[in-house]
Amino acid sequence: MCLVMVVECSGEPDAGAPVRFRRRCLACQALLDQGQDAGATAQPPWRRNAPRFPYSPPARRLPRSYNQTYSRDKDSPRPGPLPGTLQRQARASRNHLIPRFYFPQGKPILAQHLDLVLKKVAAAFDNFPNQQVPRHQFGVITKACDCPLYWKAPLFIACGGDKAGYVDVNSFLDYWRNLCSSCHNPASRFLSVLTRGQRDYLLPEDFIPLVQDVVETHPGLTFLKEATEFHSRYVHTVIARIYYCVNRSWSGRISLAELRRSNLLTVLKLLEDEDDINAITQYFSYEHFYVIYCKFWELDRDHDLFIDRHDLARHSDHALSSRLIDRIFSGAVTRGGRHKLREDRMSYTEFVWFLLSEEDKTHPTAVEYWFRCMDLDGDGFLSMYELEYFYEEQLQRMDAIGIETLPFEDCLCQMLDMIRPEVQGKISLSDLKRCKMTSIFFDTFFNLEKYLDHEQRDPFASQRDHDNEGRELSDWDRYAAEEYELLVAEEGGQDPQEDLIMNGDREDLLSPNLDKLSWPSRPSFKVTDFDLDLGEHMGGLGDDDEDDESAEDSDDYAGDSDEDDEEGSI
């Protein structure tokens, strides 16, 4: 039956209700006029499957892909090529487990090997009264664990020996078993021992017990053991050199990967085999410390352990340009932590980085140091206008002393031919690290004395010296050896070590920022003004829950560096 239209109208007054008229559609009305009933009319065959009105969609709609016009449904199987031999083998071995190949803490050691070590440690404890080992004899236990000897001080503290003054056999065996269950290689164990298992990175203050123990027990530093006022200076110099070589990310935090790629653990192992501390030129050499400290002492006229830009300008007879010195004090290569950066002063630890970079410009950290100074706009490239900015002062200085100058255009052609940058007209950090003559490049733009020395040097005299064992000496090793001989000559034949000790009391009165670091009965360290300066400029001193603080608390030497660079050493 088709829809009908209902029309209401007013009927007869006595009916009491409106009259309803039903009106059919025109098609039904036509059929009625022909004498047929619209409700019983049979539809023709071609109208039986026609949609009815109002139209209602079917309850189950077919997908659009039913007509094979669109993409195949996700649930429908996709016919693929016949499986080959490799596919059949892969399906057959799908149930086999892939062996673990990534061990960030090292591959686990065998249980039998750990048991042997624990038995050897227990036997070592049996040689002491009540199986309790004090701190000064803890090296026996350290060697029984197959660890380098100079791990003994931080290992003693990590076991809880600083509380009672000794370590008993049961507490140490439990500690060593737990340590070996999570740390399976020397690098991870060293990091866990120094941080007492509280962090996954090393801060500068973590090295203080280790280096202090080297000062007190190494046979090559016996003369320094009595001069306790110089312990802090030596300790902080060593720590600054460690971060200069090991902390390649400039973050102020030595990660496990950086520690593993460095030679620090190897050098620590060499300390127990070498009685002459100066024979190990990396990190711990006393002669290198003496040269660094004397150079700083000459510039620090008021002896407050800080130098300003005028003091630094006197370095090497005013060899550095004033524009470069301004860049150094602008914070381009230093960034303070929790304390506000003193932009007009340079601390002792900052001077260590400066001197190492100045005297060995081929070191990866030195290349990054001077690159950041010359990158004025911080875009990661040395543009031509930046090179011209620094070379302009060089031209003025050479004109002032009557030296024939080389125009900037000619100098630029020489530098580009030497560096051979990948991007034309711009020099990147990787370009400089790839070049073997970075010292000539940097000296050309900001060190007039060394620039003139390069110009007058015999090109065939560029071969490096070698030590007694045939190893090639770095620029820093050669500089430190020459300066130490000059200092010995200036002292009139007197050993500078003895002179340093004799004048120690007078210097300490002039240097309130240098304080003593000592081992009290309980091995805890006094935080001095010099320690706070080290923490501020190398990562920040703080509590052990450093993870809860912001990253800027240990970002003195924070910056970008190439991850794939080879690790260098001084």
C-alpha cells in the first residue's frame, strides 16, 4: 500500500470532532478508478525487487571491497609467492630463541669463577685478626679480587668500612657477590664502586678518595705526602685532566661508555707497577702538575686562585689575541652549574683545560675547545667572516711590530687548501678533526707567537720526539718536559719539588681558596672552597641523589662533540 495523505477539516457542527479525509496517492487513485483495489494490486515482475519507500538500508552492509574495485580487505588472505628455502628454514626455526648479544654491564661470568674468587678473598681475610681488615691494609683484599691496587680506597668506602674503620669478611663477601651479579666487567664495577651503586655516571668528587690514596701511598709521591697543603692542588689537577680526556661529551658526567672507551683503567693498573710517577705522563704525572700550577701561579698575581682576562693576556708574553680572550671569558667553553658563572674570572680547573688545549691543539678536546671559541654565531661552522674577524687583529699586531703581513684572501686560500672542508666556504668540527695540522690553523688566527714560529720552522723538523720506549710524545708531553727543565734551571739547580714544599706554608696564606684534603679517622672529605669551585666548573658537588636535580648542575663543560671520534689522551 502506498503512503496516504491525511487531511483534517472541520466537519458538521453536530459531529463534535473534525472529519478526517484520506487521500491516496495518484497511482493508487488511478488503479481505483480502473476498478481495482490498490491494497491488493499485484506488482509486475519487474517491480517486485524494487526498493520500497521510505527506504531503509539493509541490516548487514557488504564491505566496499566486495566488488573487487578497491583494495583488499585486511582480514582477507593475500596470496603470496611460494616459500623459498630460506623462508622454510626461518619458519622451521621460529620457535628457537635468539641468544642475547647486548650486555651493557659486560657478559656474566661463570658461577665457578666467582666461587674461586670468593674463596681466595675468604682466605685473604683469614690472615687478619678476627677476619677484619683496616683501610691501610685493604690492598691485599683488593688484589685478591683481581682488581688494580689503587681501587682499594673507594672499594673500602663502598663496603662500609668508613663507618667502623675496618671491613669484615661476611660483609665484603656479600658486597662482592652482589656487585658481580650485576656488573660483569671492570668498567662497570669501577663505576659502581666509585658511586657506591647510586648513579650510572661519575662526578668529579667521586675521584677524590682514589686520587688522595695515590698521593698518600704511591712510592713516587713520598715527598708530597708530608706537604698536605698541596694535596688538594694535585688531586684537583688530576681530576681535571681525567675529565679533559675521558668526558668526551663535555657533560661533566663520565658515563660507562666513555669510561670503557678511555684508557683510565689501564693507567690505574700501571700505577702499581711503576714506582716513578713521572714515567706515567697521563693524568698522574707530578712534573705535569708542577708545570700547570706554576703557570697558573705566575698569572694569579693576587693569589686568590682566580685569574681575570688581564691576567690571562699575560700568558706566553701576550701571545693570544684579545678577541680570543674575550671569547674564552664569554662562557663559550665553560658553563657554571648551580652557582652563577663568574664571567670575569677563570678558576684553576678552567685554567687546566685552557693550558692543555693551548699547548696541544691536536687533541680532540682541544679542537672542540678552540672551535667553540671561534664559532661566533654558534651555527656549528666557521664561516669566512668569523675567520676574518680573528685574523684582522693578527694583521694589526703584525703591522705594529713591523712584520710583513699576508692578506686575508691569500691566508684563506692556504687554510682551505689545508683543511679541505666538505662544504665549500664553511669549516665544520669534523673537518678540523680530520686534519692533522689543526695547530697551524688555530695559531694562524689567534696566537701570533706560534704563528710566526710555524712560518719560520724548518718543514723537515716536524717529526715528533719519542720517549725511551719508542712511544711518540704528544705536543703536551714535549711542552711539559721542556717547561719543567726551565723551572729546574730557574731554581738554580734545586729540585722544584723541594722548593714547592718549602714555600707551601707561605703560599697557603695567600691562597684561601686552596684547603687541605685529608683522611681523618673516618674517611670522609672536607668540602672546601676549592672543592666547591671544582664542583661548579666540572659538574657540581652535591648529594648522592643527583638524579633528582636538573642536568645543569653538572654542565660546566657541556657542549656538543662528535660521538665517533677516537679517544685521545694527554
